[in-house]
Amino acid sequence: MTLGLGLVDQLAIVPNYGDEQEDAHGQKLERTVAMAPAALPIVGIPARTALIRSGEGIWSYEGAAEPVVFVGGTRAGGLDALKT
């Protein structure tokens, strides 16, 4: 894991999630999940997709494909798994 911009606390991002050219064997996601604290949500964001948080704290996305959320090393589903 690396330190990002620090714009959102308690959230890790894996960019280009599912892009075989970027991460052919899924190692980037596996490393991030392995190094993250168990309760830290990890969001895999596909290429050409933006993760958006409204002023009310509601998460949504725009773009090519829906982001995927992992918590505790397990796929937790879509953006509904993120706390507002």
C-alpha cells in the first residue's frame, strides 16, 4: 500500500481494477488486501470510472463499470458496502 492524497480517510483504492494489461494476475489487489487492516474497505475502480461521494456522504460512480468493494479480504459487493 502507498499513501495517497489523503482526501478520504479509512478507504483504500485499487485503480484500474480488472484491467488485464495493468494487473494481469490480480497481484495488485491481493497485495493491497493482504496489507490492509481487516476493517478497511478497499475499492477496486475499473479504468474509465470515477468514484463519487456526495456532500451527504452517499457513494456513486460514473463511467465504464461499477467499482467493487472488499472488506476483510472478502468481496463485500458494490458501493452499498461503504459507510456514508
